[in-house]
Amino acid sequence: MKKLILSSVLLFLAWITLGQTPIEDYLPQNVSYDLAIPTPEEILGYEVGEWHVSHDQLVSYMRELARVSDRIALQEYGYSYEHRPLMVLVITSPENHLNLEAIRSEHVQLVNTKGSPNSDSKLVHYMGYSVHGNEASGSNAALLAAYYLAAAQGPWVDRLLSETVILLDPSFNPDGLQRFSTWVNMHKSANLVSDPSSREFDEAWPGGRTNHYWFDLNRDWMPVQHPESKGRLSLYHRWKPNILTDHHEMGSNSTFFFQPGVPSRKYPLTPQNNVTLTEKIAQYHAAALDSVGSLYYSKEGFDDFYVGKGSTYPDMNGAVGILFEQASARGHLQENQFGSIGFPEAIRNHFVTSLSTLKAANDLRADLLKHQSLFYQESIKLAGADPVKAYVFGSEGDPARAFHLMEILHRHDILIYPVEKNIKKGTQAYSTGSYVIPTNQPQYRLIKALFETRTSFQDSLFYDVSTWTLPLAFNLKYDELGARDYVQTQLGEVIATPQFPKGRVVGSSDYAYLFEPNGYYTPRAIMRLLKAGIVTEVNHSIHTDRDRSYVRGSIVIPVGLQREKRDVIEAIIQEIAVLDGINVYGLNTGLAIGGSDLGTRQAEVLTMPKVAVLVGDGVDSNEAGEVWHLLDQRMDMQVTLLPVEALNRTDLSRYNRIVMTDGNYRAISDTGVENLKQWVTRGGVIVTWKRGGKWLSDKEISKVQYAKAVPDTTGYKKYLELDQNRGAQVVGGAIFEARVDLGHPLSYGLESAQIPLFRDHSLMMKKASNPYAYPMVYLDTPLLSGYISDERLKQISATPAVTISALRKGRIITFADNPNFRAFWYGTNKLFLNALFFGQTISSAAAEE
């Protein structure tokens, strides 16, 4: 038997060298295959692994399978940004297809704690491939998995399909997969080139890993900010799967990884039985990979902590999530430490572990169904024992942020209730526009994961971030409600679907209109006015009339100065109220009874932000994409994606704002540095953070000074403790609190002088010599949630979170941290947008010069 396996492995490796592998060499030969079902080669014109399948080809094959097979129904659950279909194959027996909705309905009863599995209960198995587009062996393995499930014949396959509903998603990330397949196919040689230096293995920036806006979709299961994730989460909660597989790739010199991962790094709310089941399933993967001679590991390197990953999110929803990581060819054939890794080999390993998961899930069907049922029953018991009975949150000044948090919670199948009667909690008051999340509901564990703050951990190493507390990310006031508070709370009816808040136009005026800066969509409202050529001002002082007082940073539309545009103004302020959720007030006099008159010298006319975001080699594509997405999708702004090397030759006069995210910026020459410096002196505004800010400091464009890292010189260290000790000093992602000057233009619209900031790096600014130049500073004891070593915490405490520099007419606004992290940090979006819209108005006397 061993000789037979060895000869099969050698034959397979020989086919890899030739660049093509017949489908028979992938498929198990202990079953027969229906000849009426077309193989991938019959539809695509090439063998699986000979070329990288493009997304359109992948869709064509899956549609053909659905057309010819009575085991498969194809459903489209959305479209990517580039309008590629997001699809899932629902695979089960023909008999089950006739009763599919009843099967689904019965299955989800396991979640509401009213049902329990029986011998006839169907298992739901979600198979997901290539959430990272340039980890393409997953989607190419999906071709084989779909063919096998459509064509394989035999008693075991019949039993599997009878007892299971399989959701097969061949591409979590269509846009990234298309981008990557185009790259590697256009650089493929007839004689495969394995040299790692070949252009085939060096994707052009930003690469195919991410979606259209350069987001890592495997970090979006919790934030749910993109159409790919929104559609997938809707499908997920419609079916409530018992098991989900997530197929990835890693470095070419690696082997193959499958979970459980590092035992000490699971999320604390994950039940131990989840780990037990994962370990049982792992034995099936080991046997499958042994049979094809593949090396692997399973309890090192990766963790199950961040609940926003595809392999961890199911663990918080009564399922078992399984991560697979395959050594990548990153093309068709690449040299590695073992000799070489071929694309067919990578595909094969994902295919055999797809089958091993199906086998394990079918064998453990009763255990997995029971686990899901008990997960939710135990969740209700845990909620009953938890002293926290609910969470309350809201914002009177900015209902849009509260709405967007509710959107996320709703997508996670969490029940939300409006506050009917005012709630008083400490110094906070919650009234209409506030919302309550009771913990006594099936999603108890996930609610705790999204709302809790945590500063103690079993391990000090994290594969991703160590915290993500949602109300802190949204900078919303929120509180825990205990039993006494909760029993006195009067709630309205459960919110079926959150509705975007509508503002009001209060009064009509031919003199002036005004709206305050609190609203999240204030910048979008300003853009509506500026695009129409309407003179728009920001008032840096308080204005109080007989009706109310308007805060600093309020936006003034002087109708009397532009009467010929009154009809246009009236139409736009209606849009601002309805589409931006902002109250707009008509004023019939500029005379103040407190503060300044409307014609004050402290008001400035706003100019249209003409924004360029530096992109290209050396720039962090995720962070550049976050800026692009925020301005393009949410703020309805035109954004130029400007290659960094363009600074060496481009006339920058058409821009008045440049954004520099994290990056090394080595592509900017001395000429580019001087070009950028002169642009700033003429009045340009740079908004930057992290290594972008450090580069500007090193090039003496900004006056920011950075603290040097303090080396660890505490003496003798053991070699075996090296990784642990070094990893413990990494700031992988934690939340800190800063104090902000509420009178500063950067803070316009904030409701509190303290704000949560997300940090995932160790760069620290020194305090400027001008005490007005750092309007936001970390507190002395800043940690709110997440892991950070004591040494790093001391270094961060009381350091500036933003520094303002002036270079003649221009300004450089340097944040310590990325204010747009993963598109769900709505709270600090406000700081970034204020920098773009109001940065030029900051006095040079309040900046380092």
C-alpha cells in the first residue's frame, strides 16, 4: 500500500513539473463519476492547475454544474464592488432540494433554543474558498470539490448528500481573484519558470489579496463593511452552518496548516467543546494529507482569537470554523526549500482537506448538531448568570453613528430595542435616539465579544488584533446595565431593520442657514454645497440666538450673499436633512445674544478639498484603501490615487490636500521631496500618520520629533524564549484613550473631551515645543482594552496623539495612529475628515514652525 501511495505521489509531482495534472490524479478512485457531469477541463479548456482560473471562468463552470446536476442549486447573494456575482452552490440530494426551505427552517430552530437535533436532522456545511484573491489554490480547488459533489457516485456520497446541506462558495473575493489570475496568467511561460525573482511571482501593487478598495475581507466578518461580507453574513445567518472551512495560502517555504492552532490563543468565550471537535476533525485532515505524502502542522503559528476572521467567527455562532493554510506557489511553479512547489500540489492539498472535512463532518454529524444546540442553550444560561443584563448606547448629537453600529449588530442577528423612557446611568443620560442590547438572547457570546473591554490575557502573542470593542470604535457613549437598571428600562418594539435617521429643516430663511458639525456626514453635506458653488463658512466661535446656541465648527450658508442661488440652497438643505441625517436651522438675523454674530471675523470660507492619496510601492495598501473607500463611498468625494513616484515629476497645484498613510515612501526622490515641500509652503495640507509622518519628519518637511525605541537591555535571555519575548513587545492592536481640546478645529463635532484611539504600532511622537501644537494627547493611564506590555504602555503614556506643523502657508497634520482602521472606526473618522476640511484654518500660532 505504501509503495502504491509513493508511486502515485511521484507521478503527481511529475505532472506538476509539466504544468498540467489530469483530473484523475486529483480525484479519489474509490468511487465512480457520472459521465453526464462535465469536468472543469471540458468547460474551461484546460486541466485544473494548468492555468489560474479567472472569476468569470469559475462562474461559468459553476453555472453549468447547476444546470446539469439535480444535486446543485446556484444562488447569487450579491455583487462585488466591480459587479461580479457573489454566488453559492447549495448542494444536497435531489430529495432534499424538494424540501429545502423546510430543512432550513427546522435547522435554524437549533439556534433559538426551542429545538434539538434528532437522527434525521441535516448538517449544514459551509465551504469557503480564497477570501484572499492571491491565495488562489482555494478557488481552483473549489472546481474539483464542486465536480466531485456533482459527479461522484456511491453509497457514501449518497449518505453524505442525504444527511447534509452543503453551501459551497467558490470565491469569497471575486475582484481580488480576477486581479491575481490576470497577473499570473499574463506572465506564465510555456516552459514553467520557478525562479522566485521572476515577475510572475512579484505582483504589481496592491496585489490581488484584497477587494476593490484594498480591504482584507478576512478581517471584515465582524465589521461587515463591504458588499462581499454583507451578502455572506446574510447567507450565513439564514442557514446557521455547523461547520465552515476557510482555505488560505502562506509562504512558499511552508508546508500545510490546519487547526486547532495554538491552544492558549483561542478567544476566551469560545467553549472548550469547540476545541475538542476541532481536534477530532484534525485527525481526518492528518490522515488525508498522510495519504498524499504532504507535510503539515496544526498546533502552532495561528490562533483563534479575533472574532472577525472567517475561521473564528463561526466559533462565536455555535459552529466550528477551520482555517487551512497551504504553502503557495504564488504562480504556477516556484522554487522553495524542498525543491519546488507547484500550483497543482497546492490545489490538491486544499481539495483533499475539503473532502476530509466532509468526511469528518458526516461522521461527527450528531456531535456537531448537538454542539450547536447546546451552544445556544448554554448561552442563555450564561446570560442569566451574567451581572450585565444589557448594554445601552447612543448619541443625541450624531444619530448616524448609532445607526451604523446598529447596522453591524443587525447583520450579526443581534436583537436591538429603542429606549422609550430616559435611562440615567451614572453621569450619562440616555433618551430617544439611544438603544439597548439585552444580553439574554441567543447571540449572548457574540454580544459580549463585541461590547466587552479586556486587558488580561492568557497569552501575549496575537495573530491579529487583541481588541475591537464596537462602541469605543464608534466613539459612542455606552454603559452596562445591571439587573436593577435593566428592570426599570422601558423598551420599544424590537427593531426589525435599522433605519437611517432623518434630520429636519427648522424654519425657512432668506438670510442664512446653519448646521452643527456633530453629524457623521457633515463633510458630505459640505461637499453638496461646495459642488454647487455655494459659499459656505465654518464658524470658529459659538453663536447664540433667541432659539438656541450653536457650537464651534458650525457650518453657515449665507443666503443673503447669494440670493440668486436660493432655490439651489433650499433643495440642498433638504437633501442634507434627509440624506445626511443632519438638522438644518434657518436664521433670520445674524445678531447674537451670546457668542459672536454670524458675520464674525472668526468665520472662514471653506474651499473644496481636492484630495490626492499617495499610493503605490512602499505604501500600505490597506490604509490607502481605507481612505479611498471613506471618501469615495461615504463622503461622495472625488479622490485622486496618486502614485508616489509622481511627486518626482507632477505639478501638484491641482490638489490642496495630500494624504500619506503608513509606508516607507522610498520611491520619492530628492526632487520629489522638494516638490512636496514647495507645495506645502504655498498652502497645501498634508494629513498623515505612522511611518508616513515619520518620513515627513526625517525629510524635515514637518517639525514632528519621534521618540527613539528603548532597547531591552535587562540581561540574560534564553534562546527558546526569543519569539515569545519579542512578540510580547508588539503592539498588535489595542484601544487607548486620549484627551482632546474641544475648541480645536480637529475636534469639531466631538461630544466628549476624551476619545478612544486604535493603535497597532510602536512609533511615538515627542511633545512639540509649542504647547498649542498637540491638541490631542494620550492619557497618563491610557489603556482601555487590549494587550500591551508594561514597557510599551509606559512609553505611550502622555505622548501626543496628533501634532500640527506649519510650513509657511501650509499645514502638516500628523496623527500618531490610523484614524480609519478597517472602515469601522467611525469615531476617529471625524478627526481625519476635520483635518481635510478644516486643517487649513488652523492658526500657524498653534503649530510647530
